[in-house]
Amino acid sequence: MPAYAYAILALGWLVWLLPFLLFRRRSSAPVKLDRRARWGLLLEILAYSLLWQSDFWTRSSAPWRIASSIALFVLAGLLSWTAVRALGRQWRIDAGLNPDHELVRSGPYGVVRHPIYSSMISMLLGTGFMITPWPLLLAAFVLFLIGTEIRVRVEDKLLASRFGDRFRQYRRSVPAYMPLLR
């Protein structure tokens, strides 16, 4: 794999990760927390680790794969920056509700209910297109979707318990994490 491909990969991950580090604001203690979403996070981490289980350093990626990776990294970066800023103090790793929790529906949350998960899928596919053989990428993608579904269902249940019909209407009108898919 040429040096520029490593640079693209590193830059893509850095741009995606930065808003989580820069805009991390201390959130108040949650009034409601559901740790079952951690099972989904574990599956997502396992999916990411599958991407690196080949000898990618010994082969070159096709130009279309690199171009696709760049596009996916740009999308992931855009989503992570806008979603983290829109959530503000409500962003947390665990699925929980703050005492002053708001239902955010602006910015990327007007397109998908969980844009951070959309950004994570873009990172998975962007990385996978560049370094992962197809069968391994498919396995990672399926594992990632299972983990994401677990997290989305737990979070949606929490939001429905807090916002009731307002959230249910939002859920009916905005897809979870993939635009155009309900």
C-alpha cells in the first residue's frame, strides 16, 4: 500500500475523531441510563477490529477504492463535526438521558436520528474499502449493523420514554441512521 494511502487513512480517522475530543463537554449525571447499549458498542468495536485482519500492507488498493474511501471519510467527518456540536452536553458514550435532555432535530438530526452512527458506518466502509478484502468487509459490516441496531433500539426506547409522542412522530418521519431507509 503506498504511503499516500496511509496518510489518507490517518487523516480520515483524525478528522472524524477530533470533534469527540474537542467538543467533549462535561454532561450532568444521567437521570436514566441503560447500559445494555454497551453490547452494541462491543459488537461495533469487534467489527472495526475485523477490518485490520489482513495483510493490507502488502497490496495496493484500486484507485476507485481509494476515491470511495476519501468520499466516505469526508462524509463521516462532516457528520461527526455537525452531530457532536448539535448534541452539545447531551453527547455521551452510554445511552442515557440528562435531567435537561432535549430532543435535537436540527442539523444532521433532521436527516437521520442517529448521525453519529451514520458517521461510524462511513468510517467502517471508508476504512474497509481501502484495506479490507470483500468477505471480511462484509462480515464486519453485518456485525457493525447488529451492534448499531442494539444501540439504536436502546436509545430510541429511552427517548420515547422521555418525549413520548413527540419522539414517536420524529421516529416515523426520520430514518434511524441510513437516509431513505426506514
